[in-house]
Amino acid sequence: MNTVFRTIGLPLTLCGLLFGISLSGCDDRNAPDSDITTIDMGEQVSNPFTTWLMDSIQKPYNIEYIYRTEPREIDHSYMLTPVKLDKSMMLAKAFKYVWLEAYDQVADISFTQANVPRIIMPIGSPAYEDNGTYTLGTAEGGLKVTFYAANLFDPASPTDMNRLFFHTMHHEFGHILHSAKAYDVRYVEISKTDYDQNTWQNRLESASAQMGFITPYAGSNSEEDFTELAANYITMSTERLNEVLRMAGENGADGRRKLEEKMVIMKDYMLTAWGIDMDELHADVQNRTANVSKMKLILDPWQEMLRAAEKNGARATLPPLKAGINNLLDVDRAAKAFYLQKELLQAPAIEYTTDQAVHASNLKGYHNPNCQRILQLFDSEAYARIQKISEEGH
């Protein structure tokens, strides 16, 4: 399963760049592996943060939170930026509070322990596709969930936290739940003639709502429709949900009727199959999301690790990686710059795709001229730093 976004030319202030997004979703893979009971963490480096992870996440929930970018765990079909240490720390605290503890509160901790994925891994950048979209989350067989774009985590923006992270958490969890217990087949019948796996990304949000979909990606297939509806019902504000219903049409309009029928089936499924009142979960998650900005997301004992990371550069936050990645410095900037140039300046596309440019920078010491051109144009400071590292280390 993966969660993707499509550029549509609207501002996204979180990134500090004027390129926009439209939410979409994922591909279901395997059912949860019921034979997995414990996670073998192997030999671990002990530090204040890993101690907190052990006591707060691994022991109570049997979840391994891979806080550093591990080459053996990443999807090598994408060119990815490692997660920054401070962002990984903040996301771990928010993940526990907004996701795990919300289900503890509304359902029961035994429900959370039994159904959560066993591995959580943040990645720094989105996973860029060559069709103008980028992936924000993947779930593998109910076992492992990967969150991309972790370096964009901003606790001061509840809307963007929901859109980029918490929505992804609940979306992927929805796939795990419906893989374990099927939802009512009546749900599939409501929009069965309107699903389109190939062109959903071309639909505007308003057009999708008028067809009975909570987001454009919900129109790709019935499973994404269901998980998109559940995740957005949890993470959207009441005002935003009502706005989507208004876009769907007046009372009795076909799109609104379909959307409301789906909501009834989805809420009934969550209550009867899992004992979760979706209205209660919605209220709890909204409250928790608003509280994240007030939380101390980086504890005092972790500060020494961050000071060491700042002193030593990227090496302090990453395990040993292949040449060209060990000193990776915000290569996602190059990808964003590519889209900025293409979308806002309407310049001809550079010969290499974004992924190819990032690939070249990862594996060839940043010597590829197209990648250097992007960085030179849009981030001269990063370009100079990369050149210096390339001359010293490669």
C-alpha cells in the first residue's frame, strides 16, 4: 500500500516552496501475518532515545521503530533522503500520542497491541514517482509501515501534520483492519461503476465528491475508497468534512447520497467488527492533533545526540551507507527545485527525470551535471556543501 500526492499547482507552505498537492492513496498487498509474535531487534546501540523507544513503543506495543535510515529496509526502487534525527524523534513521540494512544483510549490497549504493524520506519523525503506524484506511506502485509517525507514534519501545523502523517497512519492501519475482517460488500456496490485505477489523479476534488468519493484517490478502487473514507473521517476537522459533503451536492444529490451511505457502512463496520466508535475516535484524534504543538517532542536527555549530530554532520544520524549516500545533504531539495522550475517557471523539463538526477547524486558523488544544475540554480549553499564533500570524500 502506498499513499501518494499529485502536484496541482496550489501552495504548500510547509515545504517552503510554491508547489501543491492533492491527496491520494495506496495499493493493498498481503494480509497481516498472524504468525509473527515478537520482533527480534538484534544487537542495538543503547542511547537515551533508544531507551525511550524500548520503554514507550517496543515493550508495550511490540513495535520496532527504525529511527535511522537503514539501507536493508528501504525500497531501492526510489531515490530517498535519510530522515533527520530531530524529525525522527519528534515523529516518534507524535506517532505514539496521536495514533497508538488514540486507539488505546477509544478501543483498548489490547486492540492496539494485537493489530498494529510490527515495524515503523520514517524516511526523510517523499518517494518521487515519474508521473508527477510522490508516495507518502507504504504498508507491507500488515507488518511494516513506512512514512515518507518525515523531514517535513512540523508540529506547529496541525493541518499539514494530518495531511502528511496522521492521515497516512490511519489509512494504512485501515488496510490492516479490513484485511483481517472484511467490510460489508454493499460498500463496493455503491460506486462500482465509477472506480478508475488509471485516471483518478485527473479528477478534481469537487468532481470526486460529486461522484461520492471523499478524495480523488478514493475513486481508484473500493479498498482505497474505504480506507480513504475512514482515515479522512478521523483526521479531517468537522468543518472540512462538512465542506466535502457540500461539494458532493445538496441533500438527495447522487454524490452526497453515495458518500453518506458509505459513511454509515464504514462507521457500522468499525463499531461491530472492532468496537470502535468513529465519532469518538474523530473527536479524540482532533484533540490530540491540536495538542502536539504544545508537547515537548524532544526530551532533554536526547539533546546530546542532536548536538553530536550537528557537530559531526549527517554521519552522526546515519548508519554506514554506500559511497555517495553517507553524506547525503537534503537531496530532496533538488527534486523540489525540479518541480518548482517545471510548474512555476514552466521551463522545459530537464533531460533527466527527478529520480534519475537524485539517483545520479546518490550513487555518483553528485557529479551528474543535471543534478548540479538544479542545485546551483535553486540552492547554491547546498551545491557548495555537496561540492566540498564530493571533493573531500570521493
